[in-house]
Amino acid sequence: MSVVEELVLEPPTFVQRARRGEPLVYVLSGILVLIVLCALFAPLLAPFPPNHGNILAANLGPSGAHWLGTDQLGRDILSRLLYGARLSLLGPTMIIVFATTFAVALAISSVWIGGWFDQAVARLLDTLFAFPGLLLAILAVAMIGPGLLAPVIALTLAYTPYIARVVRTVALRERHLAYVESCQVVGLSGWQICFRHLIPNVSPIVLAQATIAFGSALVDLAAISYLGLGVQPPQAEWGLMVSDGQSALLNGSPWESLSACVMIIVVVLSVNILGERIALRNERAA
Amino acid sequence: MGVFVSKGIMHRPMRQRLVVLSAALSIVSLAVTSPLLGAVAAEASSKVQYTSTSPAATGTLSSLTWDLPFGEPTTLDYAQSADYGPDMVTSNLCDSLLRLNPDFTISPNLASSWSYGPNHMSLTFNLRSGVKFWDGHPLTSTDVVYSMLRNVNPKVNPVNGAFYANVKSIVASGPLKVVVTFSRPDELFIKEMATISGDVAEKTFLVAKGATFGTAKGGVMCSGPFELTAWHPGNNIVLTANSHYWNTSLEPKAKKVTLDFITDTSILTSALKSGEIDGAFEVPSSTLPALQGSGAGTVYIGPSLALYDLAPTGQGPSVDPKIRQALGMVIDRSALAKQIFHGAATPNYTLIPKPMGWDPTALSTYQQGWNDLKEPLSPAVSAAKALLKGDPNVSKSITLGTLATNQNDLDTSTLIQQEAAQIGLHVVVKQLQPLQLSSAFFVAADRKGIDFLLTAGYLDVRDPLDYLGLIVFPTSIFNYLGFHNATVTSDLAKAQSTFDPVARASLFNQAQAIYEAQHIVVPLLNLNEVVFMKKGITGATTSFAYIYEPNLATVGAAK
């Protein structure tokens, strides 16, 4: 069987995928699904309310009662980790959804309209590139106040040009392919061509970019919370937990910072590898 | 945010993974070593020393790197200083008329002697001869008078003017003689002359620099053991030893001192453990076990006049005495002192805590007044709930301003949030950067939207009237609530004019009973002074008196 036949005619079997190393994709996808489920069902899974603490039982090591120990205020670390998954995943999800939507809209419209509009969008993206995301987030926090809203707005602005530039490049190539011209010849409107053909054809690239950007957004948001500018205490969030646990870490109780770090690393590694695999698959397909 | 497209889609994830994996390895390393550190900490608790002084330094140092408490100072103008950083630095630059010793006693300094006139209506200072400013000009009574009068000159924006409230005039009655006359006798004034309120700078320099005196641009001209060499805003302050210092017993042991502005607890702890910083006052006690166990130096815990409070700003629910009282009833101070401050603090329930060395002859009177007030040590959640029943302010959220970089403050704020929630109060923590918090104490606009400030205030000297003068009078600088009670004002004014310690203590007790009923602050803890010096460094004062003495002059090499 030729490679072309394998790609076009028959989907690869599990064994074939396994030979390509794709079980890793399944494992990582499984981990991500598990973490999302933990976040969704945190109230059912967490042994304690996230803010319930007994300061006299602070900095306890792992035990039957507290699987990951307690933090410096005597709160159950496992419970906070489970609840923390909610805000830790919600923030980057919002950033990526908004940034991807704006990026695709900007990129497709600039490619389709072309001319001065394309130039204007290109300059706008160049301008946005000049602002580092974290700096923009700090500025937004100064104007709006600490919390999730300001960093989400700022990072959405910061991530949009990165995604838009890649989408624009791919869309530009698609725009000049014969099928678009054929669509125009048969009388399809610009909206119809963009929504039915152009966007679906660039979507694998968008998916790959969004997946990779998710990891970066999660790290950025965690960093903002770590600096005290994002999610505020007593809410549970992984970046905040890394920060909160620092003193305990120095004093010999690493569990809070460590567990939050591990969660950040697992999610970031998983989405990055998944994004990489999606991009690889796109390249092969191309 | 990283650039993940600039070099192609495939390269960036690989780099990201490497970065993330490196981070993972670092954390795993920390996780492995931290329990070991903890074990060491437990074994090394004997490395804590409870004392007002550390062993005297015997050797000199070419340079010393010290961390400033709570970061970069807002000013080095003694007349505008009322915070840890400014006071600590200024005390190394400028001499005060009298000297505060490590045990909080007072002794001669620029004034070699002093005497009261009839009925304590005047006070004469005899100045020491042979004292010179850094530029070589001799110190005269003209400099002293000009320097003292700046504390009541509104153009200077002085912050310690309350201590000059009873001063009628300050005049030079000779080249080395200054006479202060009072509108009414003032027992506190002489004690304040051992603090920054009694600092002296060169008149010609003060006049020449005007509003820029004490800034990074204008500099300072004083007679203290260190000269201000450079102030690099946002970076550090560099001091150089004054080789012609008049007080040979306080001749600096270090030729050059670099003062860093590290405020983050973890970074400071790491810098102290690694020896990058030679020492620090006001070390956050949240990492005491880590420092004790590090073997990098010695932790000293000394007596202090510092108080940890929730200060109402006079906004939102903080104006409600019931809210303030209820908050005070639910906060578990013993747990706070033990778990967050690791024992370097004791619970406190009153604005002026139990007698901490007030006039010994009136100790029993002070003690009696305090005994009448003290509250139960354990939190009273049910009673607090009952107190707030039907109070319309319960439904309003309370914004608590706290220092973003200090782990003690962050943990305490979160604990207060949790405990307030038990009685239905919703506390929102607003993290403030060091300069923001410092400004919030003095500028009303910077307190906007904040209902309480988590503060570590302090008495300058061992006299309760020192602190009360800043808080309970209608014109007091820290009276954010606008508290006004004619009896309190009258009793405390009388107390300040009373030189009989027992009679003064009685007047204080009467006023205390009234203002405590209003819960004008939510007292939390009496703090201990926590000082760290790395191996080979010694000589620092380890009591809170460091703040008004040339604290770095005695720091040098150990044997």
C-alpha cells in the first residue's frame, strides 16, 4: 500500500498509530481530559472546601486525611489543587478562544479584502507585537485592578497577532489557489467562500497554533498570579499556589508549590506536544 | 509571552519543552532538598539568639551589603521620615540630639547635656563641641535650631510635627546652646530628641537644596557616621564611612555600605542564605525556620516596639465600631503568632499593648489599666456574630490593603479573610507594592477604596503617649477615622504635661478606657525584632532601637 493510499483511502490502524508514537497523543489527551473532569467535578472530588483551613494544622506533610498535606494556613492542598484547576484552565481557555476568534477574523478579512486594508492590518499586528504580553497585563491590572479580567484582556490582545500572522500566511496561500477562483466563477459570495472553504482549510493550522498558545497563556497567567496581579487570595489557582507556598518550600514543606508546579508543567507539556503533533500532521498532509 | 512562530512552527514547542523541563527539574531539586532543609531547621533552632545586641565586631570590613526593611525609602529627609526604611537610613547619616541605646534608654549625643527650666517650661541643650558635618563645617546652634524648626514648618510637609506641638520657641542662646520653650510642659519631647525628630542637618545645605533635600537628586548633609555617596533609584543606596566621625566609639567598621531594596520574602531569604546579602533588620519571620537551619548565619530575635494592627482608613465598613470589634473578636492571634510568625511575636488586644518598659515607677498603674481591658485569648465567633446581627455594614465587602511582597502579610491577610468569613464578613485583599503602601499611610488619595490597612506601626520610644499622639488626637496624622473625644484629648494632653510618672499613667489609663471602647484599631500582635547576620558578620543592635541609632556603624567582622 502506498503512502497516498494509506492517507487517503484508509485511516491508520491503532497498531500503525502506535508505531508512529501516537499512543503518547492518547495518553496526553487522556491526562488533559482527566484534569478538565477534575476541574468540572471539583466540588464532588475535593475532600475539603478549598478555603477551609485550620491554622493549627498548617504545613502538614501528606497523610491519609490530607493526601498532599496542608498549606501554611492549614488548608487541604489537594482540594485547592482540584478547585484551582478551574481558574487555571478557564483563564487560558478564554484567552485562546478570544484571541483565535479575533486573529482569524483579522487574518481572513485582510487576505480577502487585500490592498490598503491588508497593509493596515499588517501594521496593526506589527504594533501589537511591540508590546510584551506580561507588560501589557501589568498595565491592564493597573487600570482595571487585580483579578482574572485584566490579564485575560491584555493577553488576548498580546496573543492575537501571533496567531493572526500565521493564519494570514496560510490564508494568503489558500486565497490564490485555483479552488477559490472556481468558487468565485460559480458565483459564491466572499462570505460563503471564506466561511465554507477558506476558514475550514486553515483550521488545522489554527488548531495547532491555538493549542500551543494555550500552554503559553497558562504559564503567563500563572506568572501574573504569582506576582500577585492576577487571581486574588483566597481563591485557589495554580500560579497563586506556587507563590503562596514559597515560604513553606523554603521552610521544608514543598507540597503546595510543588504540586501546583507539577500541574502547570503537566498541562503545558501535554498541550505543547499535542499542538506539535497536530502541526506535524498538518505538514504531512500538506 | 514567548514568540512561538518567528522561527517556524516546529522549533518553538521544542524550546518550550526544554524550558518547562528545566523548570520541572529545578522544582524537583527543590522538593528533594526542602525536606532536608526542614530537618536541619528543626535541629538548628538553637541558632536563634534572644538578645538586644549581638557580639561586638572586632574587625573591619571593606564593604557591607545590607537589605533595607520594606524596600526603597520614599525620602531621606529626617523631617519627612516616619517609616522603617527612611528612619533606618537617616539614622546612619544624621545625628540626633540624644541617642537611643539598644535597651531603649537615652544618653547624650550631639547634646552633651540638657536641663529643664522652672516648671519644666523650658529645656536647654548644651551642644558638643568639635562636631563637624561631612563637608568640614562645624556644627553650631544655628544648625540645630534651623533643623528643629523644620519639623513645624508646613512648607517642609513634616510628619513628626506632633512631637513639637507644645513647643513655643526654639532659639540659640550661644554658639553651642539651644533653648526650647514650651507653651505647656512636655515630658515626651526630651525622649523624642533621641529619635529622628531630634536629627540635625547643616543649615546652609538645607537652605540651598530646599525641597530637594533628602531626595536622590538633592542628597543630605549631616554629621553622622556614614556619608551618602549615591542613591540609585530602584537599585540601591551607597554609604561611605565618615572617617572624621566625632564619636570614636561609633566609628564605622565598614568602609562602604550598599543598601539593597529587596522586599520579596523568598528572594530575601535566598539572598541571606546564599550570603549575597550580609544582613538585614525586620527579616520576615515566615521563613525563620529556613534561615535558622541554613547555617549561613545567625538569627537574632530582640525586643521591639513594633505593633501589628489592622488600621481602619475611615472608609466603607471600617467606620463601623462593631465591624472593627467583631473582626478583633474572630482573629486567632495566638495561632497567627505561632504559625505565621513562628513565635517571633505575641498576641495583642489593645492599641497600646501591655506595658513594654514604660516608666518603671508607674508600672503597676499601667499594668492595672491594661488588666482592666484585656480580652479573652481565644476567638469568640458566636459572640462576634451576635454583635453584628442586624448591622447593615455586614453585607458590604471590606477591602484590606496589604504588602504584596511580604509573606507574613499575605498569609495574615488570607487568614483574616477566612476568619472574617465565619461571621459573614467578606474581605477582599488588595495587594500593594511597598511604595504604594508607604504612600497610603500619608496620602489620603492613596487610601481610596481601601477600608483597612495591615500595618506594622511602631512606638519611637518607650512611652505610650508617643504612639497615641499620632492616632487619637483630632489632628493626628494617622487618625484616619476622625476619632475625636474631648476627654481623651484632655487627659492625654494633661498626661504629656505631667512629669509625675504615676499621675501620668493614671491619666493615660482613663483615656485608654474610653478610646479602647471605640476599637479605633484592630490590634493583632506585638512583633519581635528579627535580625539576620551571615557568618563572620556581627555587631548590629538586635532590638528595635536600631531604627534610631547609627545601626550600621557597629557592624563589622567577627573574630
